[in-house]
Amino acid sequence: MLRQVVVPVLAAYLLCVALVLFGARHPVRRPGFGAPALTRDRLPGLLRYLARLEIGGYAVLLLIIAVFSVLIVGDREALWSATWSGAFLLLVATPVFVALSALAGRQNHRSI
């Protein structure tokens, strides 16, 4: 029980602390308010960015599931479930995000 609960929670906590410290030491310069309009010229760049972000995040998700669920807990079905449910989530979330980004860019562009 101790290995199944404490190790994942402690690892997640330490990762969150590391991310907060990194973010505090390396602030990101924010552009002016309002998202730029998503035009046909900007769409390929956004899709490339999303592809890199999603592939990296998906790989990290599967690595976390493999380490904690498969190696520590011994649940081999968890990796299979995470593989398909994560892929389904990406297939649903990406088009919705792109569509909402386009709408937000148009709305901010009109209000300026």
C-alpha cells in the first residue's frame, strides 16, 4: 500500500514543485492582450506546434502510466487503457481547440 500511494503522490508533488520553481526563475514574456486572428497563414504553424506538444505530452503520459501503474502496481491493463483513451482524447480535443482558437482570434480582432 505504501509503495502504491506514497511514491506516485510524492513524485507528482516533487514534479509540481520543480515546475513552479522553473516557472518562477524563467518567466515567459506575454504578448499584448487578445489572441491574434487565426488565418490560413498561421494555421500550419499552429498545427505543427500542437503536434509537437501533443506527441510530447502523450509520450510523457504513457511513460508515467508505465512506471507507476505497470512497474510499481503491476496493472498491465492500465497502459493499454491509457494508450487508447489518450489517443481518443487527442482526436477530440485538437479540432475543438483549433476551432475555439479561430473563434477567439476573430472575436478579439473585431473588438480592437
